[in-house]
Amino acid sequence: MKTNLQRIFLAACVCMLSFAASAQSENPFIGTWDLDAAASDFGGAPVPATMIRTYADTGNGGYMYMILTIADDGSIGGSGASYRYDGVSVPIANMGAGTGAQNTISYFQVNGRTVEYTVRNNGRTTQIGAKTLDPDSRVLTIVIQNINTDGGSSSSQILRFDRR
């Protein structure tokens, strides 16, 4: 009897892990990504010593991201948010310097490999961007357009990340 219960428990665990892996494979952005600084263009902004992006599936069509940056001087910054691909703005949690303003972010999924986003500061659009995966889902490219206070483009960046 004990052996049968162990087999049932083991089978249930295997099924749950299969479902979890299946859920993760539905969104190819899920995972941890390390900045490839040499292949990136920060458009004149300081290049961090380290930048790590992590995306996770929170269930029921929801996701979250966490960005950790470490500058050359050792200072730490970052941000995170929970979101859906529905275009609804959600608050961004910021850490580090310059975190006083309330920023929000909204996402829209263009296709299985491209997602567009908009960042707003107190309702004003400050950044638009798109993140795209290469065909084998090993390289994440994020194209960022920063918007100045007059509504015009002030700088752009192209960041490349490698899947961990």
C-alpha cells in the first residue's frame, strides 16, 4: 500500500512539473537575462557594470519582471512590476536613486516574440519600447525610445540580453 501511495505521489509531482514547464514555455520571455554590454547601445547613458532582467509567470495571464542594475561605483538600482498584456497601466516599483516620481508601465503583445510597452510618469509618456526575442529565444533585444518633456524623442537605446 505504501509503495502505491509513493507511486501516485511521484506521478502527481511529475504531472505538476510538466504543467509548470508547459506554462513557462507558452511565454518565451520567462527566465533570467544578462546584459551583453558590448552588443548594446545605451545612447549616451551610463552603461551599468551589471544588469539582470528576470521575467516570471504569476498565473492566470499575469507576469512580473524584476530588473537589477549595479553601477561601476557599486550602487544598486532596479525596478519591478506585475502586469498583463492588456494595455492597462500598472505601477512600477523602483529602488535606488531618483525613485520619487510615480511611474507606470503598460504592455501589449504584438506576437509570440514581440511585446511593446509604454512608461508614464505622472500620466505623461516618458518612454516607449519593444522587446523582441531572436528565433531560438536565446537573445532578448529591447529597443527603447525616451521621450522628452516636449513630447519629442530625446534619446534611444538598444539593449541586448543573453538567456541565462
